[in-house]
Amino acid sequence: MGSYYVNKNAQSNGDHEVHVSTCSHLPIAENRNYLGVFSNCKDAVLAAKKLFAAADGCYNCSNPCHKQ
């Protein structure tokens, strides 16, 4: 289980990255929305897509949910 956040700022490709709270690439507090506690990144990305149509897992902390 982990606490997940989504970056409010989109990447250059339009995706909003989803991060676990312990990620070294977690955005500063002003640039992220708390998604909740999830057992996997897939559920966290689904929650992020309710806020932003384009959401993706972070390559570093949510790699199974990162699109190539």
C-alpha cells in the first residue's frame, strides 16, 4: 500500500505523472494532488484519470504503469 499523488503540471506529451509518496521525483506540494492510498499503481492511475484525462505512472516509482 502506498500514498499516491498526481502532478498538476503536464509533461511535454500532455500526461500527468502519478507518483508514490516516497518517489525522488515527487513534485512539490503546490504542484500535486493527493489521490489516496492504493495497493498498486494501476488503481492510482485510474484515480488520476478522473482528474486529468491523460495520466501515466512515473518511470521511477510506478514503472509498471508507465507507458513506453
